[in-house]
Amino acid sequence: MSGIAPPADAEAARADELAPVLETLDAIQREADALLDAARAEAEGIHSRAASLAQATIAGGAEQAVSEKARASQQRLDRFAAERDHLLARARDRAAAVRNEGDALAEAVAAAVVERLQSLALGGGVAR
């Protein structure tokens, strides 16, 4: 029996057949792991950029809100100043009218006193 090969172990033969397939699967697994690691790194980068954008958006919104409040406050202040100026102008006008009325009354009283004094001087007596 010199040219006949010994009977092959079925499991060993099967393992020999599967060895290249298992090596290919291991290579595919390594590739998949590398792709997964790259995807994770890219996701972390995207997350980091999104967080930065969110912070910038929030800061911009806060700045806009402060600006809007300042503008509204300035408008109220301007309205109050205009109302104050209007009230002061009315008060000045009223004060001028009161002064004019006082001046007119003083002139009328002075004229009446002068007239009375003249009539007394001409009449010679004081009527009570």
C-alpha cells in the first residue's frame, strides 16, 4: 500500500476548507472595525461642530434679546422725555398766561386806585 494516502480526517479536512473563509471573515471584520472607528471619529467631530454652532446661536440670540430690550428701553425713555417736554411747555405757557393775567389785573387795580385818588383830590373828601 505504498501509493495510497491514509484516510483523511473529515473534521480536519473541513477545517482546512474553512480556514481561507475564516481568514477572509477576519479581514472583513478588521475593515468593518476600522470603518466603524472612522465613523465614530467623524460623528464626534460633527457633534463638536454642532455644539459650537448651538453655543454661537444661543449667544447670538441672547445678544439680540439684550439689544431689543435696550432699544425698547430707549424708546420708552424717549417717549417719557417727549411727554416731560410737552408738560413743561404747557406749564410755561400756563405760567406766562398767569403772569399776563396778573399784570393786567395789577394795571387795572393801579388805574382804579389812580382814578379814585384823582376823584378824591378833585372832590376834596374821602368817601367811605
